[in-house]
Amino acid sequence: MHAILDPAVKSFVPVPDGSHFPLYNLPYGIFSPAAGESPRAGVRIGDHVLDLSLVEDAGLLDGAGLPRGTFSQPWLNRFMELPAENRRLARILIHGLLRQEEPTLRDNAGLRRRALVPVDEVVMHLPVMIRDYTDFYSSREHATNVGIMFRGKENALMPNWLHLPVGYHGRASSVVVSGTDIVRPCGQTIAPDAEAPSFGPSRLLDIELEMGFLVAGENALGAPVPVDEAWDRIFGMVVVNDWSARDIQKWEYQPLGPFNAKNFATSISPWIVTIDALMPFACAAPAQDPEPLPYLREKERRTFDIALTVDLEAPEADGPVTICESNFRYLYWTMAQQLAHHTCTGCNLGTGDLLASGTISGPDKGSFGSLLEITWRGSEPIALPGGGQRKFLADGDRVTMSGVCAKDGLRLGFGEVTGRILPAVEPGQ
């Protein structure tokens, strides 16, 4: 694995300096070579997409032991549910085909021309058939900030927060790929001085900077996954923007939590960076006090050093403004703990299930992962380039999130997840 990630190994495919997608990344996605063509699997290399369906049909991945047609599917699920060893062999073979000194694909002009498609010509799709979606609340800094706003410093964290990874079941049907426009949601809200609620467009539309992981393989109903075996169930990661309507949530969340405030859209980046690719960027997770119960105790508390950035572009502004710089490593609860806790009841997760981290906030205002925190409930607006300000999102605003790992000469990224806010559509319109 480390040989694959050696920065000295070059590809015959040009990779621009600073690219998120060098030869040692090779993230998977689903794309169409042009509008109207059937979706199929690919990996990103520089500014190109390698069409894995054509490479597979040519017999160049036979050594990985893949069922025929694995990469001709409109989803990655068939590949993801294969044993980890087969997936690793496929990655090694793909890497080998793209090496500078390997002639098999490099010197086959016809196959090379068809199989390597410029990324600006392709149409990206949701990479996975997502059966279920769960959103956690795993940032201590975020949970503390929100708790201070609504309950005061003395009761910032709820009594259960330091003992389990809090989460809720989200809506898989409204998970969309980056670039999808987001329609402002409508719902019930109540004004501070009102005696009854009213219905209309959300006025406090927010972002939530998150990362998500996709489950590979299934655990049987009634069969919990031990925390130290959880990594074997994680295929890879994406950047997530879990859009949130704060005013709708404030009125509806008691006693059962988010519903309409979170079910209208969740955006994910199109390229899934594998856990194998991320391993050189592993780091220690924050210490936990009190020690969690035995089923959540990890022999090795592992997370990843992923630098995250959020940019906001308003129609009236002179360009985008960076509103957040955070890091995945801040999260108190790890992905392994999230998966182990999710299945401790015997809940059966399936291939393609999406588990998101919850808002990722760091220790200072510049690293807060939501407008609720950045503007402190709207009391400290963001200044826009060229004038103007934002407390929460306005129609026409575009939000772009990205993630990058860098260490000892290695650098890879996730690309970006972006979405633009469209005006609300009220029932009956």
C-alpha cells in the first residue's frame, strides 16, 4: 500500500501541481462520459477519469477476481460488497496500469483515447445506492457551542454526550451529488413573540460541514460489529454538507429531534477516497474522559488528518470568501465508535449505507463548521467581499466545501461538494 502511495511514482497521465488526484489517490466515482450515456465506474487521475468498465472489459483487471461487469454498474455497491482483498487487488492493478513506465494502456492509443476522459466532459452521479443514512453529532466543540447558545455554559453538553456517539436516522432519498441545486425548504416556524406557528420558507438556512463514510459489506440482523473490527466495514469517505433549516428545527425538534429541518437535502462529494488511500494520514483521536463503556473502547484510537475548507459565494459579492477552516481530526467520536454503537443493538448495516460525522467544528471561530456558530445565532454577521453581509444563507448563495490531506510529500484530496440555493417552492405554487 505504501509503495502505491510513493510520491516518486509518476503516471503517464498528466497530473497538475497541487491536484487532489495524484496517482496514489485513485478515488472511485460513477460518471457518464457525456450527457445521456449510461453511468459506469471510474477513478479520478489528475484532470481525467479512467473508465473502469472499458478497462475491465479489456481484461486488464482479471487478476483482481472481480465478477464480470462489476464496473459497468450505475452504482459502486457491487464492487464495495466484495472482500477487502479483492478491492485492494483492483486498486493495485489500476495503479499499475497508470504508471509512467507501464506500456499496456499507455501505448494502446485506441483504448487510451476511449478510457481516459477529460473530467470537464463527464457527468458525475451519486456514486452509491444509499439504502440508509445516519447523521451523528460527534464534535465536542460543536455540541458545546450549540449547548451554550440554547442552555448556557453550565448545561452545554447533555448528560449522555460524553458516553455515546449521539445520532439520528436521516433521509437517504434526499442525498444528492455535488453540483445539485438546493431548493430552500418550507415548513412551520414560530416567531419569538408569536403565540402560534406560521408556514413559509425557512429564513435561517444553514450549512453543516461534515465528512461521511460508506459501509462495505453487511452485518446480519442481531450481530453487532465489535469496535476493533469496524474498520473492515468502511469502504471510504466523502465530504458532506448536511443543509439545515434552523428556524424549522427550533420549533419541531422536541421531543423527537430533527425532521423537516434536515430531510430536504444532504450533499456529498462525487469521489470516494478509500480508507487504504487515507492510511498514511492516520493520527491519534482526541483523548476521551470519562472512558467509554467497554464496547466503545478502541485498542487504537485512530482518525485522519483532513484539512477542511468552506467557501461562500454570494451573488452580490466580489468573489467567494472562506468562512471556515477546520479538520476531521477534531472529532471526539471516531468512525469505528460510530459504527460499533450503531450496530450494538444488532442493527444491520448494509453496503452503501452512509454514516456522517455531524458538524465538524474546531477550537476557535475560524474553525466553526456552521453559520449558526460562525455568526453566533446571527449576532456576528459575515462580511462579504465588496460589501454586504450574511447571517444565514440567501437565495443564489453557493457553498463549496473541500478536504485535503498532506504529509511528508504526500498530498491528496476529495475534490469538492458544492450547492447553490434556489428560492422556495411553497405547496400549491
